[in-house]
Amino acid sequence: MPSLKARAVIFLLKHRHWFRLKARHETVTFDTSIPALRAQVEKSGVIFGKLPPDIVVDSFNLGSMSLEWIRPRDDAGGSAMLYFHGGGYVMGSHRSHRAAVAKFVAGSGVPALVFDYRLAPEHPFPAALDDALAAWEWLLARGQDPARAVFAGDSAGGGLLLAALLALRDKGRPLPAAAVALSPWTDLTSSGPSYQESDPLAPDGCWEVFSRYYAGERDRREPLISPLFGDLQGLPPLLLHAGGAEIMRDDAISFAAKARAAGVEVRLELGEGMFHCYPAVAPLFPEATAALADCCAFIRQYARG
């Protein structure tokens, strides 16, 4: 059973519409304003807390793409984490995820490069994937040893990092040493039974809207859109964390099972009663704190040796 602190946070998330003086849970339709959703996500970044002490942030551009290094102040160099932010492929940025990513940096000692991939519906697939591959190639070009690098990401970012691994493998390009994904969105057809359940973090209907915006006219079963449907052989070691009571639970379960059958070293951790991407809200309750520590230990193991 979840801890008392966890149950309190889950209750507040489930009923957050009360605090906005609304009678019902949020719903996303094709009439919902995407700019309004994006603005809301940027404001809600405060849920992840403030930057930990001794973390420095440096922003820069790679062509038209904005990126941000989040580093320990005493970083000695050599290792790196490429972080893929979530947001349903339609929202989110390095700004909205800065405090969350900084927790992984502080806990692992590994600096993170966060990139702002182009967002749907203005830029459907493969724009986000192309930007992810460009960010990785930039890291390699500046001398990053892939054996001391990891990929990490959450939600749609978790799905995007898995798609990036498939694309890099197929291109014969270097892969990172390992990857960590929180509640990865691996199936944009929403075929898993858990999609029939509710999630305190996800507005009703959002995944159908977001998947159509991202896939555009493409088949949502294409492996680089929905990695669950790909050939998973040859991927590096993976750590997946997902909530036991979240809508994408079956995305993580099915992907882990298929990856394991393909010979991939994969570990799946399901948090009993937990919600989408719950490790990112550490240290609000013990389960999130333990899951974040597990992710950081995994990152440190593969990026720092």
C-alpha cells in the first residue's frame, strides 16, 4: 500500500480541479488550445521544486534548437546524460523540466543536456526524432564517449528516446551505454488495457489527441512512432520506471517484456499505486525518493563507471 504521504499527494492530484474552482477533471479535445496547454505546463514546472544547490545551468542554441546544460558545479567532465523531456510531443521544454532534470543530475553527478525538440501539431513526426538525433550527433562531434553517456527521459520523452535508440541502431551509429525512461509512451495506438483506467496527472482524452497530432497522416504503429512495435534487438541496458496505477502502465510492461525476449538487459520497476512519472516529484513522498535514487544509481553506474 502507498505511504500516507503518497496517498495525500495522489488525493490532491486527483482533485486539483477543486482548487481551480472547476466541477470536473480536465478534458483535452481537438478544440483545446495548445498554446494554453503549453503555458500551463511551463507554469506547472514548479511542482518539481527548486534547483538543488551546486547546480549550474548554461543555455545555448544549435541552429534553431534551444538546448541547456544542467551540470554539477564541480563537474570533472567525461560523462553526459542526454535528457528527452515529456509533454505528449505537443508541449514541454528545458525550462518546464529544468528542476526535475536537475534532481537526476544532483543524484547521479552526471551533467544533462536537455534539448527543445520541435513540437506537434506544427511539427509532426519525424521532427522531434530528427532533433533528438541531431542533439546526440552534436554530443558525439564534440568528443563525447558514448560508453560514458546515457539517455534519460519521461513520458513522450521516454518514448522518443527509445525511438532514437532504434533509429541509431538501424543507422549503425553509436549508442549510449544505457537508458532510463520514466513512464515511457511506447504505444501511440493506446492499445493497452491500462488506457481504460484514469490517471491523476493526465487530462481525459489527451493521449488520443496528442497521438494524432504527433503521428499526423502516418501509421501510429510505425516503430519510430510507437517503439513497442519495433524490433528491439541490440538495444543497450534499460531501466524503466512506471506507476502501477497509471494510464501508460501497460506501455512499460509490454515494452519491457518484448525487449527482454529480444535479448535486451531490461529492468522494470512498477510503483504500487503510483501515478505517471512519479519519481520526478521526489522528495514529496518516500516511494518517489526511492525511485529517483534508483534511477540516479543506474545513471551513475553506466555514465561514470
